[in-house]
Amino acid sequence: MNLLTINSFDCSAQAMGGVNQTTATLSTFFTHQCGVNCYLGFFENMPSEFEPLPVIKGRILLNRHFDEQAFAEFLHTNKIDIVQVNFLKKHNLKTIPQIYKVAHQCGAKVIYAFHMCPGFQSLTYGSWERMIYGWIYKDNAEAETKKWILTQTNCLWKGIARSALQSKYRIPYEQCDKIVVLSKYYFPTYLYYAGLKNSNKMEAIGNALRFHEYATDEDISNKQKTVIVVARFDEDTKRISLALKAWRQIETDCCFNEWKLQLVGDGRDRNFYEYLARRLNLQRVEFTGRQNPMEYYRKASLFLMTSTAEGWPLVLMEATQMGVPVVAMDSFGSLHDIVEDGVNGRIVPNNDIPAFIQAMKEMMRNDKERQQMARCAVENCKQFEIQNILKRWTQLFNELMQDK
């Protein structure tokens, strides 16, 4: 079978980004374990320091002024059976009808893989503290003020956002043979934004684990009294200010004097988070900068997630396979695929800081229960090993090939 994957960018094993990493992982395993010939279409080149993925047998550079004849020649020459279009940038998304038309003329099936949380474009978060910081330190003050206003008035313009986004969800659904989202919990949300009711074209396939290491019982027994956040430091998407506010309540409780919080990562809002930690008078918070997180997972006893939304958070997968149970706000559907409340972590209502703090305290004070959750976390994440994810994709490919 010959598969053409279309991304916004060329693919490299060295580059970051969920779509790039997923493409690199699946293409490698498709080639070596399934005998699939993998090709790549893209709209922009990678920076010169990145090496193109070597398993790709052929490439085609596309642009928004879609050359249907060149695309058809590429499909014919390489005998492409399936075209998989990954989530594209807005201006490239307009090419999907042409991709679909030409692919079908050439006898290929088309999959649209949506690697995000449906409706993410309408989600924004602006905190009061970030807005004030912006005005004091002249750091994107106007933009942060707009985010705060949009956050406060979200219920007023949610319907408008849905109408504005409808074509971005409806066009792929109507034009492609299958829509693949990351979780079955995203079906209703995708259909809501598309203004549709029928989910017959939809499939759910999550992302695979990237690492092959798992925490042992001995590792879990030797963990330190450390809570971690691993994230890009962007307040409007990761809301790390909520974790810092929650941690303030932990530090004021003498039962948890031995515990510390580590923030692993970097980004545009690092200075703001350091400012907020000082303003909250936090004493047991460490900013590590951008690091390989594996050493931090190995030592940590608890992982926090406060994101506005996520598609399929790889850091959550990494934490659980390293025996770090989770406390997370219920802000995205795929969370329920990875975390089962009370089994391998805790899920609290979105934006509910008191419930978040309570869940943290309950897990931090009960070593036996927390360690049992850690063991369950390790076992649960094994369902996302690459072989299981490959099986889902090959089943989908076979189904499409039978319909040709």
C-alpha cells in the first residue's frame, strides 16, 4: 500500500510539534512493520538544520495556489492508495476540496486527521493577574486585556465563534472519506462545530507512547515528595497561574511542608510566572527551564495539568508511564481516555480551584493510595503502545482499501 501524508510542514525526527512527531513515528513504523510506502506532501520546508525523515520515499511541495495537474501526476506516478491530510493551517485548509477531488479522480481514498481539540480556535484564556502584569511591565498589555475580556464574556460570543468556524469543520467532513479525531469524546464537539449530527465518517485513534521505559514498583516506592508541571509557558493555553494559585494553599498547610513544586519548561510567559510566584510569596517552587523531562518524571509523585484545552497531551502520557498520577482540570475530552478518575489520577471540574486543591491534598497525604494510582497509571498507558495504535490505523486503511 502507498500512503501520502499531507502536513503544513516537511517532517523531521528532530523537530518538535505533535503533528510532526506523530507523522515521524507512524511513518517509521508503517514502513518497517507494515510494509507501507510512505510519501509526504507539505506546504513549507523545515529549517535547514533539520534533516528530512529518511523513511519518506518521495515528497511533493504544495502551495495554496493548488496545482491539480502536478498533484495528479504525483499520485499516478507513485500509485498512491490513501491520502491522509493532517490538520492544516487556515490558509492551506482551503485546498482540501481540490485534494479530495484529484485524489478521487486518481482512485485514492482521503482521510482528514484532526490532531487538535475540536473548537480550540474559540477557546481563549486571559487571567486578571496576567493582564495587570502586562500593564505594569509593558508586556503585551493590550493583547492580554483583550484575552481577559473575551474570557469574561465567553458565553456571549460562543455562538458567533461556532458560526465563524463551521466551514473549517464541515468542509473536511463533507469532502473526505473518513475523519480521524484523537478521542471518541471529541465526536459530539466536532459535529457541533460542523453543524452536523451524523458521525458515520468519524474514527477515534489516539497518539502512541514515544518512550519504551516504564516505572517499576521499586521506582514508585522511591519517588520524592515532588509535584511537577511540564508545559510550554503560555498562559492563554496552559493556565499555569492556576497551578501556582493552588500551590499557595498547599504551602500554607503545614501537613505538606516537605513537598515542593517543579515547573519544567519555558516560554513567553516565564517572567510572568516567576513574578506571580514572588507575588504569592511561594517558597517551594523551582523553575527548571527547558529540560528533558524524563528525570523529573522519575522522581515526581504527582503531575498537574490546568490547560485551557489539549488535543492529546503527550506529557500526560509520559507522566503516567513513569508512574506519576495526575490531577487535571476537565477541559478536554481525551483526558478521559488517559485518566480514570480515582484509578490513576483525579479529574476535577474545569476552573474549580478549590476542588483542584482538595484533590491534590488527598493524594499527597495518602502515600498508599497515591502509589496504587501510580501502578495503575503505568498499566493503563500500555494500551497506547505503538503496536496497538498501528493496529487501529491498519484496520482503517484496510477498510478504505476494501471500498476502492
